[in-house]
Amino acid sequence: MDLDLDVNFYWTMADTVSALISAGAAVAVMSAEKIYRRLKPATDR
């Protein structure tokens, strides 16, 4: 039973970490796009 519990805990942690990384990447991309759009008009002038 302990082994099953440990394996499930490990996979739950892995899923959580993957989800956090995905969310972080999505937020980073959105922020980068926002910053890029803000900087682009300045470089066009």
C-alpha cells in the first residue's frame, strides 16, 4: 500500500509541477507579447 501511495504522490506532484510550468510559460508569453506591442510603436517611429 505504501508503494502505491508513494507512486501516486509522485505522479500527482509531477502533474502539478507540469501544470505550474505550463501556466508560467503561458503567462510569460502573454507578458512578452504585451511588452513587445508596447515597445513596437516606439521602434517604428
